[in-house]
Amino acid sequence: MIAVATSNDRPNVGDATRLRDADRVRLFRAMWAYAGTSSLSGNSVMHEIDTSWNEFWTGNSVTRDIEVRDGKLVFTTMPRMSVQEGKSEVLTLVWEKMT
């Protein structure tokens, strides 16, 4: 499995050869991504992370609660410290089948 999330206001920096450190920080804070294997257990899914955008997630596991609401699959994280903001957060991801 692979998960990639980006912010709605992710900056378009234009020419990547002219990136400044401030641009890199803005880009880092506006996304996250990881990939690995996953397994289901009851109402939870566990992701075993093989590679990630910040590397310190690599080799770790994360658990997401899952439920179906109004025909949508809803994933919710456990409370955790935000890598980008440094404060506690709970994230929710909603998948909806498009016809």
C-alpha cells in the first residue's frame, strides 16, 4: 500500500533548480507519504512502513481505525505528535468511490 497526502495550499515553487531552504521547509510541511504492507484486524488496519518521506517512520507500524459511514470508508489515526507542527493531532481520511 502507499499513502500520499498533500495540503490544499501546497506551494508551486516553479523552477526546482532554484529552491531555497525556506521553499523546502514549506514543501515538507505541506505533505506526507509512506508505503509498505498492510493487514486488517477487526475495525483497524495496520501499516508496516517500508519507506517514507521523512525516513524516521520507515521500519515502524501505524494503526488506523476504519469504519464505513454513508458508503464512504473512513480512516482515523490515533492521537499523535504532528511532524510538521509539533502538536498533538488526529487525522481523518475519507475514501469515496466515484462512479
